[in-house]
Amino acid sequence: MRLFYLIKKEFIEIFRQKELLPLIFIAPIIQIIMLGYVVKTDIKNIPVEIINLTSNKIAARIINRINSTPLFRVKAISDQNKDTVELLKRGQVKAVIIFKDPPRQNPLNYPEIQISLDGIDSNTSLIAAGYFNGIIKKFLLDNLKKAGMHQPAMSKTLIRFNPTLESINYMGPGIVALLLTIISLFFTSISIVREKEQQTMDTLLISRLTPIEIYLGKAIPTSIIGLINMSLGIAAVMIWFRVPVRGNLLYLLLASIIFLSALLAYALLISVITSTQQQALFFAWFTMLTFMLLSGLFTPIENIPPGLRILADINPIRYLIKIIREIFLKGNGIEYFYKELLYLLAIASVTVTVSVINFKRLISK
């Protein structure tokens, strides 16, 4: 019962700050929706300028295809030669496509095509080149079929788990894990240091509460709020972005509880070793940024240099994101990601042990 009243006290402490309630329960939903649109890796409406220096009919047909696809946004079509470097320097277009007369040795009368790309954004440039090559390839295949010929060899690509290649299906679940980290880390990291600043820690220490009860009383309320936020986030991703869930969400609940035990132990450790809420928030912000960059949310873990891979291996959010994507996209059961659960459990065991030891040192002073 003593633990129950301490948990109740923590909830009262949180909910009496009415200005924070929208930040706790409404802001995460807004952030998920905003990030769902912003962090998409799908590239569309790439601004291009077309320079057509030929009267070739095939060139005109290819230009029509480029103009009609949502992948490109044709800003101008000119029949006068221009300085492509100057066009790209101005930054108004990402690509300049030039159609020239066919070479004399070209019996099929296909135009010569030159593509100049702005390489500052290498990702967009590579995707734009792939899109354009795909349009050309499709055009040539259609012409072969009309002529009654077939390509001698053709590869067929079969995409599993995310056949439409929509990035929100991949990024959405990861964003939910990220917001669970932010809310839980920031609120828990100031819980004990707030007691220090308000000089109410002594009141807790002279009560009949044991150190473990005080520790759990600080961690459990934030865990409950974090799980509620995660549930709201999952609902937002499923309803707003229509991301399907193919697996069992109970496995995700299990992984989230283990993850929160590791994360909150680290947050409480921050709260123990800091003296002010400002210091705690700074440490929490630095930790959150490090966790995010080494989580595999935006870039594959394989791209991280070997020297930093060790930090990624002890990053709990990395394993939660892997599990949540396994459940959402592949519909896998626990037999496919039990290793990630074991890693999370090991990280949680170490962080909880270190955190409890330091908390006991604090209250023994």
C-alpha cells in the first residue's frame, strides 16, 4: 500500500501541472503525424528543367512521359541551349535533362539524352537518376513489344513485406518508438532531482518507504504514461497513415516493458547524479540524441562505423525499433526476435543494477 500511495502522489504531481497535460498526451500525436509526413524517404515532385534541342518525335514522347509522372515536376521546357551548371547553381531545379539529335550511327533514331544532377543532395540525385532510367527502360520495352520483339533477358523483382515501398510503413513504427523514448526519458530524468530542489527528498527518506519502493514509485507512473502514449501513437499510425499491423501487439507490449525498464533506469540514474532539473534535462537531451542517431531509425545499423557500432549495440531503442518493425511489417512472432528481447533484458538488468546502487548511495549520504 505504501508503494501505491507513492505512485498516486507522483500522478498528482504530474497532473496538477495542467499546462503539461497537452504536452504529454496531445503533442505526441501531433508529432507523429508531422514526422510521418516530414521523414518520408519517398522522393516525388523532383524539380527538373528540360532542354529539347531536337525535333525528334521519340524525344517528344519521352518528354510527355516525364511531364505526366508525379515523380518529376517539370518547371520549364526550352528549345534553347542553356548553361546547365548555372541552372543547378541557382537551386531552382535538381536536374536538367537535355535531348539532342541522334548520333549518325544510331539506326533506331533514338535521341541522345544528357542528364545533369545536383549532387549536393546525393540521395535525391541517385533516386532521380533511377526514376529517369526507369522511364527510359519502360519506354524502350514498350517499343520492343509494339515491334513484336522481346527483351532476351529480363529480371523480375518480388518485394516482400512492404510491396508498395512506402516509407511511412517503415518509418512510422520507428517514430512511435522514438516518441516513447523522448516522453519517458525526459519526465523520469527530473523526478528525483525535483525532490532535491523542492527539498522533499528528506520527507521520503524518513518515511517507512524502502529505497526500492521509492525507486519503483518514481519509475512506474512514467512507465504507465509511456505505454499510454505508445498506444496512442500506434493508433495514430494505423488510422491516420493506414500502416497495417501484421503481428501480435502483445509481443510489442512485452518488448516495451523491458525497454522501459532499461530506459527509465538510465533516466533515474541521470536524476540521481544531477543537482538541478536543468542539468537533468541537458543530460536527457544528449542521451536522447545519441540514442536516436545510433538506433537505425534513419540509417541502417550496417552503415555505422565499426568504432561506433559498440555504442549501437548497447542502445536499447535500436532493439525496440527492430522488434516493432518485425511485428508491424513482417508479422513475426517471438521466435524471430527473441535475441533482441534477450539483448534488451541484458541491458535492462545492467542499467537497473547500476541505477539502484547509485540511488542507495544517494539516500545513504
